[in-house]
Amino acid sequence: FKAHVLLLDLRCYIRNLLKIISCNHFRLYFFFFFQAEDGIRDAQESRGLGDVYKRQAPAPAQSVASRKTVFEDSDEAPAPPKVKYEKRRSVSDMIKDREGAAAEAPAAPTSNALSDVVKQAKGASSAAQSLTHLTKAAQNKTASLDQVVPDVLVHKFKASDMDAYQKAFKEFDADGSGEIDANELSSLLSKVGIPMLKAEVADFIKEFDLDASGAISFGEFLNVMEKAKKGMIDGKAKDMVRNIQKAVDHQKVEGIAGGYHGYTEEEKRFYASFINSTLANDPQCAHILPIDLEGEALFEAVHDGILPCKMVNVAYPGTVDERVITKSPKNVFQKVQNATLALNAARSIGCQFVGIAAMDLVDGERHLVLALLWQLVKAAVLSKISLKEHPYLVRLLNEDENVADFMKLPPEKILLRWVNFLLKESGCNRRVKNFGQDIKDSEVYLRLLNRADSSRCGLEPLQEDDLHNRATAVLQNASGLGVSASLTATDIVKGNSKMNLIFVADLFNKCPCLEPLTEEEESQVSATATDMLNFSDEGTREERVFRLWINALNLEDVFVSNLFKDLDDGWILLQVLDQIYKGSVNWRAAIKSPGTIYKRLENCNLAVATAKEAGLKLTGIDGQNIADGVEMYVLAFIWQLWRAHLSDLLVQAGGNDKKPDEKTILRYMNTKIEKSGIKASSFKDKSLANSQAILQLLSAVQPDSVDWEMVTEGSTEEDQKLNAEYAISVARKIGCTIFTLPEDIIDVHPKQLMVLVAMVMLTETSNC
């Protein structure tokens, strides 16, 4: 009984003390300590710390002594007098006042009504907190409510950033509750490859959960990002925001296998912008151009297959014979044919992509469409990085390197060598190995721009510690030199290798900063480049085809740019063997990164031994020939591999155990074209030069695939070339993945003609 009396005295004392103390912070916690027992408000009205807090109304003063006297005169302890409270004027109250006391439930407030009210909120934190309550209140009245952004926050973000935040928030909010809880945030970060401890995620939620609801509302989410922009977040929370920003920058698309594929909005806009400018004058693209840089227009633009075909020709003109493209596809079948032509043509110019089918383009699968467009845009931009276009690149040759070897370097490596060459000339000790992490601090860019024009592009931004400000200075300087802003400051800071590569290529094309060649030097370089690009030498032509074939196998981390040098350590050969003959390679005996010639020779010997055990005829070929890069032996080895691979594919498609040989493939063609009256004695038959036999075969396999009005008699060299180009594109359109050149048909190259016919045979067999 005495304890109860003391407790009542203590409560009275505290109540009077609260009247004296004007600090709302203290009153808040004591208020909630007593509200349940006092019955200040019922459980349904109480919504936690984030609710609109009630202010205590003035009450008649009552001393502790008077209350004690009343208690002593009574046999029972009376209930403490209830004190009336009135609500503080909150954003929610102001909205309700405007709506009036209608009998029926009012409709959810519009964004305009909300923005007018939220303008009166004080600061980003208050606006975010108010938005939480508005969203909750509106959700009780309507099933759907678009994310509303307070005016105090709207102007703090770019429209593109706000759109990305909204999309990311919806992605995070897995259950559609309008809030992100710790489990949702932790789960998504793990899926996109940014795992965080659940405890760290929970601490982050707790720190920025303004209304203590246990989750982050959209207003609170924006508040966090706005504070991060100002550098007001430190410690582990800063790392957490950085990880969230990574997820925000990449719109995540879940693939068929459950994986996530990322792309940035900046990349999507750049691809659309590049296509708009490149194909602006093409009348066959008038129905899809210009592509809207926002929304889903880019993914819809490829649905008929015409745009990808055009982009292949932008990279390498003439690859797709445009007579073969169905200009106005009327059904899905014709659209799929166009898309198939584009994909096979893209492979023939060295584009690498995995798991993309023609129907994916027709359906506009976002991550697959962007994967293809990236390859095509990159090919288009980098196709100009060559000695033929820029003879002065010869200045980058190493001492032990010749022009022919330099031309076999991929454009990315040429650009890396160019960047390091200029850094060395500028007296800078920095060297770069990639276009991602190595240049995210902007120093390399600033020095390159300074080398291009020191009067307009100074090095003062290097004194700036803020990397974002440095990157902004880079873009400003580049714009002054006429270099297109294909990337953003964020792309630089975050090491977006794709956009950085495009930017460096454009910078090189505008400001190469290399000493021009003399007339004699230029003529020598141009002659070498022309000979190699025309593939007039049979060995060079075969090297190209074999290289493209290996790249089309989509082996992990394999891209062959120089067949003879890239295979000299035996490792890629072993991977090709294992792809064709599963489980044939003894990987315990293989050396992944052979540093010495002896270890490279071990790999090459293992590759030759494995191939012979698999049944390949490698007469006179040993590991030393491969390690030394002897062209004749390397070409012979790869030809045996390719032919064996093709035979195995034909066996699998045909469902029998007999591997077709050259005679079987020739017999197949002659049987198919028998009605035309054409017959080839062998794949060396000179009558094949006019492409008539090939076109008859294609027409027999897929009727109506050949428009005979487009075919000439092939009596002249020019007509033969037209027929050959047409035949190759028709073959690709019906599904043949071939790397044949028109010259292979005109010159009656027996190996390539046999492969072409075999691929037609495989296509027909697979479709049966």
C-alpha cells in the first residue's frame, strides 16, 4: 500500500515537472510512458512514435499536498484525474481540414493537393516523416497510391534520378506494403551481388526510420539519399548507402534462370541516342525513329528485327545484304527471320553474346536486347580504331612488334596502349590496365585532356578531393574539346567500363595527340592494312574464320584476337577440346597461367595428345609447332577441330551414329538441288562460283527464302559478288551460323563451301 502511495506521489511530481520543462523531447518519452495506463488515447488511435503527437492542454494546477489530502480522507485511492490533450497541427490534420468532415470516406489526396500541404513541412526530415503518414492514411482509403514526393525533396534530385529511386524503391518493396523492411532490403542486396549482414541492415533501418515503424518509407528513403549526397552520413551507414546506390543505379531484370542482369539508365539512353543519330536518315527505320530516350521505347524498337540488322551494317557495312531483310514483316515468323539474320550476322563480325534467341528480340527482353545492342554499339564505335582509319597509330608499336601483329590487337587494347603512351609522354607515372577501376579517380582523364589542350584543360581539378567534382570537371573540359558526353560523372566515379570505353574511343577520334606520319610511312602502313583487311591471302582468311568460330563457342573469359599468338600457351586449345569432347582434358595436368616457355609447351603437348586420343588426325603436328605459332600447323589443328565439331553436331541433330564426311555433305547438296539441273562434282567445282547451286539449296531447304528476282546469272565478277553476298545473308536468315565471306564462294574455297553446306544441312536437320 505504501509503495502504491509513493508511486502516485512520484507520478504527480513528474507531471508538474513536465509543465515546467518546455523541451518536447523529454515530454515525448514520458508521455508515451504513461499513456497506456492513463488512457490518454486508445490502442487503435495509437500508431507509435511516428504518429502525430498530441499536445497536453493546460490543466488546473493541483499540488502534491492537496492530492495527498484527498487520498488520506478517502478509504480508496481515487483514480488520477484525466488530463485532456489536443492534437498538434500536422500535415495530415491540414489535409483533413481541407477535405472537410464529409460523411463518406474522402478520396485519396492527389499529388497536387499533397504538394501544396507538404510545402509547409520544415526540412527534408519533416517532409519525409509527413509523407510516411500521408501514405499510410491514403492506403486505408484506396488500394493504389503512386509514390508522392514532397516539394522540399523534388528539387533536390534530377528527374532521371528520382525516376530511378522510384523504380528501385518498388523493387526493394517486395510485398508492396509501401515500406522497405530489413528482410526486403537484405534479400535484394544479396540477389544483386551485394551481400550485407542482417544486423548491419537492421541498424541502418533503425537509424533512418524517422517514424520508428520498423521500416523505411519512400520519404525516408529520399531523405537518406539526399543526406548521402551532402556527405552527412558516416561510418557503416555510409557503406550501406553506397551499396543501396549501386542497386539503384542498376535496374534489375530477373532472367529465366533466376539470375539478375543489370543496366544503368544512362546506358539505355546512350544506346537510344546513338541509334537515333546513326540511323536518322535511314527510311527503313522511319517507323521506329527517333526512339524515346525514356521508358520502354528502345526495347520495343527491335521487335521486327530491322534495327539490329541495320546496326550490324553500321559497324561493318555490307555484312547484311539489305535485300534479304523483310522490310514490313506482317507476322511473327517474318520478325523472327529478321532477328535470326541479325544475330548470325552479329556473330560473324565477332560479337559475343550468350543465350539470346530471335524470339527474345521480338518479345523485347530487356537485358538480352541491351546485351546485343552493347555489342553492336561497341563494334560500331571501335571499328574506326584501326591503322586503316588512323595510320599514325603506328607510333604505338613496341620495339619488337610489326604492323601486321599490331593490327591483330583488339581495339580495347589499342586504346589502352594509347592512353598509357600519352601518360608516359606527359611525365605521369600512372598506367591503366582497364577502363573501370583504374580511372575512377579522374586523374587519367584530366591528364589526357590537358595533353590535348593545356590552355583549356588545366590540372587544377586534381586538387579537388571530391571525386564527383573531379569527374564533372572532366566532362566540362571534354565538352569544350567537342567530345560527346556519352557518360556521366557517376559513370566515371563508379568505374562504368562500358561507358568509359565509349568515351575514350570518342576522345581518341577527336584528339589522338599522335605525331602525323610522313608520306612514305603512311603509304607503307596503308598498304599493309589494306592487304590484311581484304583477306586476299588464304592463310589470313582462314585465320579470321577460325578465330571467329572459337569466339562463337562462348568459352568463359576467351576472346581470340590473334589466332597464332593467343593459342601459343595451349590453354585456349584445351578449353576448345573440352567443349567439343566433354571430359577429354586432364585438367590436373594443365597449367592455367603458364609463365615460362616450358610450361606453355607442356600445355601444347597435352592439347595435341588429347586431340589424338579423341581421334583427330594430326599428322606431323606436335606441341612445339603450336607453342611457336607456326601458321600452317595451327591452321591445320583448328580445321580438324572445327570439322570434328560440325560432324558431332550433325550426328546429334540426325539421331544416328555415323559421322558425315565431305562426300556425304556433297551428296546431300546434289540431292537437294537435283530438280534445278545443277550438280557439283566436288567442293572445288568452279561452277559454284556464281552461287546458283547454294541458292538452289537454300530454296529447297526453306521455300520462299530466295527472291529469284534478286539473283543474277553470275556471268561477271560483279554479279558473282552480288549473288554471293545475297546467298550468305539468306543462309543466316534461315538459321545458319556461318563466317563465310563472299570471296570464299567466288574463289571456290573448298573448306568454307563444305562448312556452308554442312551448316545448311544442320539447320534443316535441327528443324525437322
